[in-house]
Amino acid sequence: MTYKTGNKVEHVRFGLGTIQVTSDSTAIVRFEHGIEEVLISELELVRTISDAISEQAWASPLHVLCLGLSSAIVSVNDTWGLFSRSRITLLPHQLWVCRKVISDWPARWLIADDVGLGKTIEAGLILWPLLSRERVKRLLIICPSSLVEQWQQRLRDMFDIRLAKYTVDSDTSKSDFWNSTNAVVASMQTLRADNKNRHKRILESEAWDLVIVDEAHHLNADESRGPTLGYQLLHKLETNGKIVSMLFFTGTPHRGKDYGFLALLKLLRSDLFNPKEPMYNQLKNLSSTVIRNNKQNVTDLSGKKLFKPQIVIPKTFRYSEEETQFYELLTEFITSGKTYASSLDQSNQRLVMLVLICMQKLASSSIAAIRRALENRLKNLKELDDKLNQRRKRNENLASNQDSDGYDEDEQSAQEEKFASEAILNLLKDEEKWLEHLISAADRVQTETKIELIGDVLKHEYKDRSVLLFTEYKATQSKVINLLIKRYGKNSVVFINGDEMLDDLDYGDGVKRTVRVTRGEAADRFNEGTARFLVSTEAAGEGIDLQESCHSMIHIDLPWNPMRLHQRVGRLNRYGQKEQVEVITLRNPDTVEARIWDKLNTKIQSIMTAFSSFMDDPEDLYSLILGMTPQSMFTNLFSDTASATKDNFSRWFDDKTATFGGEDVIDTVKQLFGNCAKFDYQQAKLDIPRLDLPDIKPFFEAMLVYNRKRSKENDDGSISFKTPDEWKDAIGVQKEYTDIVFERNGDVKRKLDKIFGVGHVVVDKAIRQALNIKDSICVVSQSDLSAPLYLIKARDRITSTGESIRFLVFGLTKDSQGWKVLKDWELISFVNTLVDKYQLHRKAYAPDSSIQDINAWGLEAIQYFTETVQFKGLPFKAPLIELLVVVMPGIDEQLI
């Protein structure tokens, strides 16, 4: 048999393909995965569509429709990740992000979506089609230490993507961890330190197909201080060719300095960004590198907006006489300490000021918090008074922790409590006597009015509600929990903090005990409603969902960084929240801190008003503004209250916040918002597929019939079936499956391995088998199809581009009005109505058109398609268009 260019052939290993060039014994063939040179003796000639039509080789509709459906399913999933297995109902903006990222591979993107829009879901959607077709074989996810287990758990539970957690013990010179483990999640705090030649082993391992960095704004490079350790690590991996594609996730990509922002982008695209060049000249490149979606623009598939603005209710209280006396004495102590610090050398002056600032922050939380620190400090001073010189190095280490740009804000709060107690140096002369007076004054405070106000709110405004309460410090956490236990019982409340343990809890028996509970256990009990209250430190401020049964929050204290408030509310005001989130803040109007917050809120409102001139919903830029404001500004503002008087307060505040939300910040945010890629429902609504997992069930059941098997439908809508022999050669395939569903939002207790979708080994086998079906033309009844249907496949002639989209499929129908193009997802919906009817029909109808017309219409369909908008928008450098399937209407009475 003679083979020539253009012949359609089948190879036992590579499947169907088209010959490009032949020689004496070999042929160069374009297969689905790319071009291969194979022995001609290994090829089998396959009839082309044109030949099949000429020979009237009309096949069973079941065969042809399965070929068309499998191709359309691949087309949709490669583009949108729509049929990937997950428990979560997918939103348009998530599908859009997936399409944006995987449409051009390798990919480099910074995804800067607002808090609560589902970054883990977006990551899973992006990963599934890439993992399924082995475009990504090696995956490295780097995140804050507090989020490692969340990434591991969510990708496993939502998408069945398994990650190995990096540990120091597993990475040795003999273990070859980095080559033997292909899917890793690691803590940046651990990974960035080059201990025991860790970086050498990483750099000597194989390259990563995809690296994901969460909270990527911590990859900072300062113009004067240089890059952080994390930045240096990523830079080494990049310059040594160890990263193919890379994604950054962060809600606050710009931290106030253009240099740092552009340096971050340079890690992604060194060809487009340079921190040493003016940012204005590089704005045009943002749309191809940065994605920014916000809650105001997020919708469901019908275009209905999903998020409502939060309701903030301020509650005021006033100190009792005993509380007033304590705070006045503490103010005098801190003022005296600052005066004393001014007489010291620069190093000790800095240490004293840092301790005093930590004490101020603790005192603004609760008397319980500052009292614990005072007692511990007094105890340490008495025990270690003769060892001050030996402790100087420890002081410096504690102080350095106050300055670090760490990933874990809960850890920072814990360090503040520790620093206030353990920094062993005198804050002023006769400090021990001062501490004794302060502790005595704290002892006279029998009840804290703020804590009692919380009890009143829970009794009235938040009666019978689940409530999330936030504080910065564990001592305050214990104080509030003891109140809740006293009123509602020990099972009514759970807690989350960094070390998953809490001291001084009283179950009503007068015994103070230490209680341990994991973050996951606490979140589960709260979400399930078995615990009405959850009291958390900043450990729950990021990376945890608490919206399942709660929409009410209380800020027990107000952190000195407003960004933390935004992150706290993000635990409730996120996708899946069914109610409008209500937030209560507590303030004493007699304090300078309360006046500062009043002025801050007023200034923030004026900033938002400035943005209203160019956007309808300026609130979404709140987090960007806060992210661009240095923490030091807020620290200086709240710590220097002693210099603020009633007469000079406004001028003092304006001086302290002169850089907050200034014209340069507003201009920068405008530029960022105006140039980033972002989801717009009105623009995307015609392209977004109106499909989900149930829409591939007809194809799967048809493939069972194709393989002489049938599914059995159970009472709950699930199906059971015996696996066809043709699918059993893959690893992990079972002999039979029971209680299988093609849906995401069914029984929450159903295991993920019971949810079928693209990526499940059996579904992938069905698709692969169908893609290699040789039959490509059929006839169906005129009552089911009124006009000819031509399926066209578009792919790239260039096989070295690394495209993540293998091909796209379109349908073309012709009627009296002319040609009409069906998108791949529209094609699935239409063909599903046919495949259900023709599972039993193995005979073929006769077409109601001539062979000449059918062939001519095929050529006409291809010509028409090349002139459409769809053709011009193909993501291929050199598009190749070919007929895939022809389905003709036929005469009902005339069977072949």
C-alpha cells in the first residue's frame, strides 16, 4: 500500500494522525500531541471524511456523535477547565482567569484578586487540564507556613490533587527529595533559608513545570536594602532555568513603592519589566501580566452580583473609674519611659521604644493582655537582674523580629507579647516599682467594660447567631472565651491561634487550664454550627473559610494596621456567604485611639470619593490603598499619641498621615486598575460556557454503550457500572464503580472519588478512546436534525509552541438563512440531545442530500469559518482547519 502526504492514518501507540512527509520506510506524521517520525509498517490507513462521503460509508450515529462530543469536551476543558473535578460550583470570573492563564503556555501571571474570590479554586481550575494532559508534571507551591496545610487539604479535597508537604527532615543529601517528589507544597519561611545546602539541591534538581507563590507581595526587593531571602530564592531558580511557568497570588501586589512592584513583576517577566525604569513606560505591559478581579464585579452565570457591601456598626463604651486610673498610670509610665529612652545610646533607645510600643498595643486590646505582659516582665526582671549583659543578644533578636516583613501576622502579635515581657533591659529608673504599681492598679479592675459590652451584644443584637470574634492577643482571647464559657457553656466556643493552644481557660470550676485544638477542628466545629462562637487571633485572618454558618463579626480590638481588618472580614465576606455580613467595632470615644480611627475613616472615605470620578464601585480599591501604605506609618501614628492634644490633634494627625492616600498613591492605583486584565461579565457573557459536570454524563454513558456496557441509575441519581475491558489497562482503574455522580454540589459527605469529571482516570480513558474513533460521518432522523451539522477542528500547525490548548472545535449548520457557528460548549448541549436518542441505533439513515452537495458544503463551511470572528480570535500562531465530523439529516423511512 502506498502512503502519501495528507493521508489520515492510525498508529497503535500515538492514535490518529495525518501524514506530512513520507520516505522509503518511515513517515513524519502529525498526531494530536505533536509530530513523530514512525515506521510506515506501523501505520494503518484511515478513510478521510471526503472518501467516506463519496463511498457513502455512513456509520452508526453513536460512534460519530461520541467522536464529536469527546472533541468538544476537550476543547472546552482545555480552554476553561470547566469539567475538572471539584466540589465547588464554579463562577464566571474563575473560569475567565483559568482561560486567561492557560490559553498561552508557558504562562507568567500575577493574580491579584480581592480577598474571598477563591484563589485556591482558580489554582485548581488552572492545574487540572494541565495535569490531565501532562503539560505540568512537576509542580511547586510556595506559601506562608500557616497556609501550607490549607493548600494541601483544599487541592486534595476539592480537586483530588495530591501534594507532598516539604519538611526539613525529608530533604537530605541522600534522600534526593527534589527529584523524587513531583508535586510539593512548601513554606516560604523554611524554604528561603539556605540551610544545609538546601538551595544547592533544589538547583540541581529537574526544572518545575509550574511554580505557584501565594502571598507573593512578600517577595520584596527594596531599592536600598536589596531583595528579601524569598525573592533571592525565586531569582536563583529563574536564572538557573528551573521554572517553566510561574503564577503569583496576592491581593496587595503594590506595597507603596514602584521599585518593589516592578521588581516583583520582573521575576515573572524580565523581558517586560525593569524596576530601574519609570513605571509609566511599563504600564502597557500590565494587561498581559497582572489580573485583578474585585468583589463588586463578581457575578453568577446569569450576571447577578454575588457580594453585598458589609454593614459596620460601631459600639461605644467608657472606662470605669478603676480602668481610667489604670490607663492614666500606664500612660504616665510609657511617657516616662520614652523620656528615659532619650538619654540612652541609640541601640538601647530603640529597644526601649519598641518595648513601650508593644505595651501600648497590648493595652489597646485589653487590660488582661497588658497585665499578663506586666506580670511576666516583672518576674523576668527579678529573676534575671544580674544577667542583663548576657541577654543583650536576645534583645536584639527579639527586636529584629519586630522589623521583619514576615509572612505570619499572628506570629508577629505573639512576638509583641513576648517582646514586652522578655526584652531584659530597664525601661526607666525604678521600673520594678512602676510595674508593681501597674499590676496593683490592674488588680483593682474587676470587670472590663469592653468585655462586658461584648456580652451585651451577644445577648441582644447577635442573639442566637453564630459569631466570629477577632483579637490580636492570646490573653484577650482567653478573657473573652472565659466570659462565653461562663454564659453559654464550654462547648459553645472554640478558638484559633498560631500555636493551637490557649492558657488560663476556666470551665466554671475555678481551675485554670491549658486547652489545645487544631485550627482545622475549630473551623469545622464552627462551620458545622456545633460551636456558636469562634474567638480567633490573626491566625484565622488569612486562608480559612468561616462563612458557612456565620455572617456576624466583632472586632474585640482594632489592630494598628487597617489591612488586618480587611483580611478579618474576608473570612466571612467571601464566596458562599448567603447573608449580608455585619461587623461590630468597639471604641471608647474618650481615647486618642478612637479619635485617630475616626479621622482615619474620614480620610479613607475621602480617598474613595476621589476614586468615584472614574469608577462606579471604588470600595474595591480599599485593600490596594492599604497595601501601599507602610506599616511604619500606622505604628508611628498610634504610638505617638502622647504628643497629640485636643487643640493640635487635627494638625498632628494630618502631619502623621500626609503620605496616606496622597495624590501619588491615587494616581498609582488608577494606573494599576486601568491597565490590569480584569473580568467583565458584559464582555465575557457570550463566551462563558453554560455547562457543568452533568453535561458530560451523556457522553460517558454513551461510551459505556459503545463498549457494550450500561450504567445502572440509583435512587439518588447516582450511577453504577462495570468497567469496560478497553479501559482496564490504566493504573488505578477499578473493575466496577458504584454511586458515581457528575455533579459538584450534591451530598457534601460524598467522597471526591465518587465525583467524575475530566481528570478521573476512567473519564480520561473514555475521552481518549472516543478521540480515536475512525467513523466520522453519520445520518440521523430529520425530526432530530433539520439542517446539516459540520464539526470543524482548529489547531496549531506549529508543534513547538507548548500550547496548553490542543485544539478547538466549532459546529457549523446551514439553513435558509445561511451558515451559523456554534461554540464548542453550545455544540455539547446540542449533541447531547442527539446522543441520548441514538444509543440503540446502530443502523444508519440515508441522507436527504446528494454526495456532491455534502462535500461542497463541507468546503463551504471551512471557507465561511475562516472569515468569522471566531477564526480571527484563535489562540494559534498558524491555524490548521479541518473537518472533524459530518452529521446529516436523513429520511426516516429509508434505512441503510
